[in-house]
Amino acid sequence: MATEKKPAAKPKAASKPAAKKATTASTAKAKAAPKNGVAKVKPDLGKVQTEAKATMKDEFSNFKEKAGQQAKDAADRGKERASEALGGFGKILRDSAETIDEKVGAQYGEYARKAADAVDGFADKMDAKQVEDIVEEARQFVRKSPAVAIGAAAAIGFVLARMVKSGRDA
């Protein structure tokens, strides 16, 4: 009896998923080891965002400090100019008092002198105070008597407008 030999089993071809695994593995190696030998590292987004926020806060804080200092300097310069202007206005009133004495009467000339003294006193008080104190006093005054504050603002605006207009005419 002859024994029949069975043909040898053919090796199975690699299945497609196995081939994909091999391809994926080789791609992963290629990504892990780039040609130049330097691996790229992805930054931690949470850390980057936190650092960016901290940097922005620092920059904003610096900007705020600079702007505050510039505003304070401008207010100081404005205060100096206003007190100089008030001193000049007091001098004008005082110089006008003699003319008022002659043309209208001594009583009205005395009113002009008292007004000049009041303006000079106000200018001196303004020079002695800090800008923050002046602003706070103005707030308190407006809260206590808003009608007087509005009337004073209107009167000051009228006087300033007349001064500007007369300056243009000259």
C-alpha cells in the first residue's frame, strides 16, 4: 500500500490587518526619529496658556502703572497752570479795583478787592493741596449741593468762553 502524501500546506499570506500594523509601526518609528535626529516635542497647551496669561497680566499691569503715572503728571501740571491762572485773574481784579473806584464808586472797588483776595486765597489753597485731595473735595461738594455745582460749572464755562472769544478778537 502506498501511502499517499498530502501536499504540504501553503503558508498563509499575511492578512491585511497585519500588514497595516507593520506599516503603522514603521510610520511611528519615522515620526519618533526624524531624519535630522531631533525629535519634536509638542508643548503642553495648558502650560503655554498659563504662561501667556501671566505675561499678558504683567504687560497690562505695567501699562496701567505707566498710564496712571502719566495721568497724575498731567493733573499736576494742570493744577499748576490753574493756580497760575487764578493768580493772574486775582491780579487783574486787583488792578481793576482802582478803575472801578473812579468810574462806579469806592464801594464797588472794595468788592473787586475782596473778590481778588478770595481768588488769591483759593489759588494758594490749591497750590498747597495734592490733586487727589482736590478731586475728593470736588466730589463731596457735588454730592452735597449738585445745583450749585451745575450753576458754578455753567458760570465758569460762560466766563471761559468770553475770555476765549475776547482773545480771538484782539
